[in-house]
Amino acid sequence: MIIIDRFEEEYAVCEKEDMEMVNIPIMYLPKGVKEGDCMDLVNDKYIINNKETEKLKKEIEKLTNNMWI
């Protein structure tokens, strides 16, 4: 799994499962991809993993839920 951290110029700065950061040219990413999306590399193509993206989003919301009280 690869998570998009941010976009810088023509690259997406991403974090891999092993916590390694990689820069992926935006032209290789699926249309409509955004920061926070999880992706899988299948047959040399990046595919958005909506299930993992939603799971990660819920985990982050749970962690930050009590921070602002």
C-alpha cells in the first residue's frame, strides 16, 4: 500500500508501508487521486484503494477526536 502525503510540482510525495518516502510522477497516478488516498500497485499501474483510504480516514478521525476538546 502507498499513501499520498502531498503533491509537489509534478510529483506526489508518498509513504510506502515500510515508512519509506517516494516521489511518484503525477502522470502515472490515476485520475482524481488526492492527498490521503491509499493506492496499490497492480500490474505496474497505480490503483486507488478506496477501502483502505476510508479505513485510514476513520483511524485518523478516531485518533484526533479528543484532541480539540
